[in-house]
Amino acid sequence: MLEFSRMEQLDYLVIGHVTCDLTPTGKQVGGTVSFSGRTAQALGCRTAVLTSAAPEYDLSQALAGLTLQRKPAAATSTFENIYTAEGRIQKLYERAEPLTPADVPSDWLRTPVVHLAPLTNEVDSALVHQFSNSLIGITPQGWMRKWDENGHVSAQDWKDAEKVLPLAAAVILSEEDLPHPAALQQFLQWSRLLVLTQGNNGCTVYFGNEMRQIPAPSVTEVEPTGAGDIFAAAFLIRLYQTDGNPWEAARFANEIAAQSVTQVGLEAKIKQVSEFASM
């Protein structure tokens, strides 16, 4: 059975695996649903998370104040990210259950902003068809990953991209998510709006026949974890609020994500985002 908490009218729904992240300072709750969900909450949205994790995995603090639907699993998706001068090395040790259309409460099908956020290929791509009146945003990184018997994560082609991308209002991914350089050109052909995030260089927005590089503010980076997820939530929310202005959405998302990297840990990042957004 699904674990369920309070039902209410929603503004923002994010679907994907919450994670247990193994870090030098111990285990931490992570995943796009955590960073994006809490960001949406900090920006004033009534926010829900559909995820899967082991019943004993404590989400009470990390997802505090969010409406939660948890699909029980024998394990929680567990990652280790190792940052090196040559880039990130990622390992996946355990994986929770897949998320399908049958797992979405019927009352959530008209949520204004829906964020599909796979990390371990757990989000059924058929979910893109379930929200006929929603602004659907996709961060497809988890559909472009594979892992070997030792858990080492690497890039792969996304077989459903041509079917799914045209149905999204916005697609957000980073340069390192791409399985190969040619993938960007393929994705641009199939996407109405695509945002390529580029760390402290900001992002490049592709919309219609126009491409703009939107710079990020200069800040002192302390920890980049979750910045892309925070960017995605901020972008989708401002895109909805501005009736589809991608340039303003990108400017705002850059500002919010830049604030997050000046702090360490989910709680500190969200506190900084909340304080900045309220200025």
C-alpha cells in the first residue's frame, strides 16, 4: 500500500526517487524531489512529492511541510557522488520501486506545475500523458543513466526521448547529463523549450528559433549539490507565473540556484533560497 499524508489543492508536484546520499560527513537525504520540492515550498507553492523509499527511511525533516505519497520499497535509492578535478564519479548501491501512472492520486492530476524528475530510470515515461492541463517540466537525467554490476553510473541514450520531449513545456538538463554531444541537437529538434544548465556560467535557453545565454550572478561557491534541482523548480515556477516567458524564468532560476551553492546541506540551502526570495 502507498503511504499517504494530507491531501490539499496543490501548486507543484514533483515525481521521482528520494535518495540516501553517502557523503564524507555521513548519510543525507537527497534527490531531485527533495531539493526541487523544498525549493517550490520556499517559493510559496503548495507542494507534493510522489516517491518510493523504504518505510523506515525518515523523511520527516527533509520533506517537512510537503504532501507526501511514498510507495514502499525494500530499499531506498542510495547514491555516492565523488567530485574530482575531472568531473563527478557516481555510484548507485540500491534502488527503490518504479513510479507509474497508477501511483498518482486522482486529485493530483490537475496540479498546475508537474515536474518529472527521474534519477534511476524509475519514472514511467507514460506519466507525461497523465496531466492534460498541467505545465509539465522534465529533468531527464535519470532516463539517461545506466549502471554496472558494481554500481558505477554512466550515460546512455534515452530511447523514449522522441516520444516524451514534445509533450513537455520545458526540458532542463546539464551539460554532463548528455550521453554524447549529438544528443543535444536531437533533443532540440524534439523540445519546445530546452534549458542547458552550465554551472557558474549560468544557462543557455533554446526556445523557438532563438538561443540566449543567460549569465549567473557571481557568488562564492561552497557546495554545488542540488543546484540543478533548485534551478529546475525555480525555472518551472517562474515560467508558469509569467505565462511562459523563458528568459525571465532563466534569469530568476540562475539567481535562486546561485544562492544555494553558497551553503552546505539541504536545510541551509533552502533557508538561503527562502530568505533571498522574500527580499
